[in-house]
Amino acid sequence: MLSAVRAARHPLRNFKTICNSAVDKGYQQANVVILPKHLANDFEAFCHSNPAPLPLLYRSQSGETSCPPLARNADIRLHTHTRTDISQYCVYEEGRLVKTVSSLEEYGSQQRTEQQALHHDFWSDMVCFYLGCSFGFEGVLKKAGIPVRNVEQGRNISMYRTAVSCVPAAAFSCPLVVTMRPVPVDMLNAAVEVTHLNPLAHGAPVHIGDPALLGIQDLSKPDYGEQVELQPGDVTVFWACGVTAIEAIHSSKPSLAFSHSPGCMFLTDVPDSSSVSMTRFLDSLDSPYNKPNPELVPLCFQISHNPPFYSLVSQAAVERIRLLEMIIGDDPGERGIKALFVQDELLRSCLALSHSSSVAITTGFPTHYMHSPPDETDGPPGAIAMATILLSLGKQVTLLTDKRALEMNRAIIDEAVRTGVLKTAIPVVTFEDSGPDSALDFLCHHGDPSKPRYDHLVAIERSGRAGDGNYYNMRAINIKHLVDPIDDLFIAAKNIPGITTTGIGDGGNELGMGKLKEKVKKLMPKGDLIACDVPADFAITAGVSNWGGYAVACGLFLLHTCPSHQRYLKSGLGLERVTPQELLQDWTANLPSVDKEESCLSTLVRFGIRSGKTANLAMEVDGLTFHPTHSDIITRLLEVTHGSNMLKP
């Protein structure tokens, strides 16, 4: 078999032949970079810091022209034969592409011209790097029944320079380059799975959806390769690309360097990921990033329609977040909330929040209109729990409240910081309707929809506007006079690209539950009147809304400890390996706990805030005492969260 592959190398003269050979024969291909040896250690470090675009298959010694682990008899520098292991090379001087050649024979030839004498010690001073290539998984895609559009269209793959910066290493600093393959929407999970299992060919995608999110403005103008046409129902899927190495050559400006010409790859003797030989080869590599873990096969979930965007998360994390979703669905108050349940709303919300950078959280349900303050104990604890985990993830967090409750909520936040429930204070702001552009001005810098101030809005146990424009508690009493029009922000966000929204509720009359209003009207008491009419992108239902906030915090922790999601979040760049024990030790303080939530509830009671169902000024929420009901739910959520094994080597 190997001799047949070696024999097949010499006729490979152009991209289309190589690409078709990869699909038909099922062998890995490699990007090749040849650099001066004084840059070799830095480039190797650059590869290890950016494993998705630069999966290092082999680094030669100085002057070594073979690569035994990849191709037994291949020689990038044959003294007596034309170098045809690669059909076309690029030649760089001072980081600039000066020409392409079909052979490197002139470099190192015994018959040098005077001009070529400059390169007398060329080979002994050079180091060759062989890097994984996405052409290596095209055969696997085809076997899985996934169309390979570039091969169907007889074109070189589309390659794009992105606005995402690689992790620098000494002289090497450059943007990430990606390939784009159109994939039918119903085959996304299959494409993700088969490529995840082939880490030498860049592994799973690093971006699925709107190319503008990567800084790619025009798909018809690839920076390398040719345009590949999308077919109806296709989604743009982007994989990290080894042509990133060429960008690295441009940035480091070596006096002389070489690479393969994009699309003209080095064909190895290593079979693709479908073979036992491939598994053995993976085991021979030192890098942990090159060893796929079947337990971490990602699943694909759409988390935004405007713009279209998908995220990845491992099956292991999905199962645990679904357990969280089941726990918060308990209904000890017998409200019938399970009738409103929609699976994976918690998961999708957590994924969207994980990708966010600035989150506004709103809460406040003045159900006790006869008391002062009229607010209830459900909502603020869950809001603070979400704020804590979001802050620890480096997000900006703002609390949005009614003007009448501004000072009280600022005092509650200060007390949460003082008691250690919240690590640092967050801004507490209000929104008022002062004109037709009020919502746009609030959500976006200078009212510019292309510059959103927040990329995610979360409403937890927040009074929601009903179809008649009023706001009702569960007894169908209109409390509109106590509620500011924060609903307008959720309505405006629908038309602002890049802002997603979440609603968390336990009765159907909360902001965001408009997504479920038909169910609320049909299945909830007095639903025809009280149902919120304003939808959120994600509607999380829980027996008590606070529990939804706790579950979001735990779900974000699970995503933070999920290697598959973190790889996607970071575009395969700058990955660090940490143990579950280290993560749990560092992050436990950021999760809800029985002690913290009891302290938070105690603070609310001291401020005169009452239980929602009974109006008791006591340690209860929605008529359920903190012990044992709420403390038990928190304990169960933490057991699922702390039971994560997703980072096990």
C-alpha cells in the first residue's frame, strides 16, 4: 500500500489532482514550511500555541530532508532528482513572496551560479516543518455522505485571512487563516464529528455561521484559493488552515524561506482518521492536542439567527446541562410550569452567554403592590448568581432595574459585595422611554446598531408586558404603574444584529416568556390575560425563577470546563491544559452555594422584600422555605456541576 502511495506522488502536479487523490485514497496531506534554523524553536512554539491551524506533524533536524514518520522514502531535497514531493513551492525573501517554483533543485545544486552562491549552506541551515492539512479529512467527509463542494466544483478550497489574531511567539505573530466549506444544515453534526476525530487535519471547525464575525466581509474574494459556491440549505463552516504558516512567514520576515503553494500539498503515507494506522500515528505524537477524545465529540447548536451563528459543545457537557434543566423543572409550588418546558433553552442560552462580552441583567417583579417595597424575593438572588459567574469569565455585567427601585438595588449589590456573595460591584442603571429612539440609544453606542453596548440581555423574574399593554401578577392584578418599560429593550434587540436575549420565568407572565405565550394562554391559570407578549430568544422555565439563574451559572461553569467548547470559543488558539481539580478549586467560589444564597436571601428580607406567593417577610421564596426546598435544589445543581469529568485526560 505504501509503495503505491509513493508511486502516486510523482504524477501529482496540481491542486485538483492532489485534492482528488486525497478524497479517493484517504491519506493525510501536509502543509510544508522551510525556515532558517535560528527561527525553528520559535516557530515550533508558535505551532504549539496555535494547535488548530498549525498541528505539527514533524519537525526536521537542521539539514534533514526526510520525514520518516510521514513518508518513508520522501526527500524534500533530493540531490540527483527533481523535487516532486510537492508540485509547487513558494519562495520568500524578507517575508515577501518573490516567486513560485515547481522544484527547489536550484537551491543546493552543485552547479551554482554566482548569484546562487548566497545559498551555499542553504540546506544545513534550514529546518522543515510538516503541518496537518484539512484536505486530509475530505475523504472522511465524503464517506459520511457529506458533500465536498470544492471537489464537486473542481476548485481549490477557499481560504480567508481573518481578524482573529494567533497567539504570538517571538518573531511570529499573524492573523488566523481559515478554509470555508459549505455544509448542508442537517449535516452539521456529522461534519463536526468526523473532523473532530481527525485532529491532524485541524480537527473540528473553529467557526460556523456568519463570516463577518471572523472579519471576512466578502466570501466571493478569498485571500487564497478559489471561490466555492454555496448551494441552497448550506451553512458556511470554517476550519483553521495551515496557510496561517504563510502569514507567519510574512510577519517574521526571514531572509529566505519556502512553503508549499496553497493547495499544492505534501501527500504522506499516513492514512486518514478512519484507520488503525492513523490511531497508532496519533499515539506516537507528544502533543496532547493531537489526540481526539471520543467522549468530547462536539454537538452543534444554533444560538443566533441575526446574524446566523452556531456553537459547539461536547456531548458530555450537553448531558449535564440537560440534567440541570430537569432539576430546575421541579414544581413543588404546583404551578404547572412543566407544561411550558422546552428542551435545551438553558443550553442555548448558556452557549450564547459564553460567547458574549457585555451582559445586561434585569429583574424585579412588584407583585406586592400594597407593600413598600412591592418587590418579591424571587429574581435578585438568581440575577446575582449569574452576575458572579459572568464576571469571573471576564464579561462586563450591568444590572437594569426600575427607577423606583434604583437606590434599593444599589444597596443590595453593595451588601452582596460586603458579604462576599458578589466579588465586585456592578453598575445598576435604569431605562426610561423618552422618545422613539430611546431603546436604540440605550442598547447601542451613539444609537448605532452596528455598535451594540450589550450583546446579551437577560430577564429573570421580571414583570412582562401582556398583550393589552399592561403588566399582571399571577392574581391577574395590573401593576403597570410600578414597572418601567424595559420590555422595549427586548423588542428593539430583535432588530439589532448581535444582541441575543434570555427570559427566565416560573409562571408565563415574566419578560421573555412571550416565546411561549400560546402555551401560557392555553395551560396556565388566567393565561389569556397575564401571558407576557414579549419574547426572548431563549425562554428558560423553572419551578422558581431563582433556580433558573443558578442553573445558568452552573451551565456556564460546565462550558468553561468543556475542552470542546473552549477550543471553539478560542478558535483553536492558545489552549491550556488544566486538570478538573485545579478548575474546581479555582471556580467553586464563583458558583452559587447554599451559604451564599442563604446570605443573599437574608439581605433581601432585611430590606423588607417579601416572598412572592405569601407576602411573608421570611426566609422563603414563592412560599417555599429556604430550608429544605431551595437549599436542596442548590445542592443537587452543584452535585451535577462538580461531577463533571469532561477534562479527564
